[in-house]
Amino acid sequence: MTTKERTPIPRMVRIGNRKYSIEIVEAMLKKSWRGSVTYDQRRIHIARNSNVSGRRFNDQEMQATFWHEMTHAILHDMGHSLHLNERFVDEFSIRLAKAIKTARF
């Protein structure tokens, strides 16, 4: 797979002992959010469209949101307070996504 190819967003992932469903939604309810994770309901939501401008997110933007929310969920599963630190989650998820996208087997 080349770095330009789209990596699909899964429908379900297991983080620790919990299964999370991943749902693509038209837009988030909270202003300017692109995604969210609800730990008690074990759901990750990824927005297809901006709830501010109405613009449709491209595949790369949706992938970035997916990895961002996955990082929140992993840190939460670890019991680490960094799951609340948006700057850390942003920086880590960008690097994680790039590492996965550029991996060669």
C-alpha cells in the first residue's frame, strides 16, 4: 500500500478488554468537534461533515480524527490522565497515524 492509498476506518476495535464500535456520523453535535469517544458506551464517533462550515471532511481528515479518538481511548484504558490532554493526544495521534500509514511488511 502506498502512502496515498486510503486506509479504511474499522467498524470495531478492541482496546484492552473492551470492544469499541466506530460509527461515521454526518456531523458532531458539539461545535467544531470532528469526533468523540464515549468510554461508558464504548463508541467512537467520526464526523463526515463539519458542523461549523458544513464542509465534507476528506479521507485523510477522517483518518486523523479516528487515530485521535483511538489515542484518547487507549490512554483512558491505561488509566492515564493524558487522555484529557488534547495537545498530547493530537501530537501522539499524528505520529501514530504516520507510523502506521508508512509501515511496510
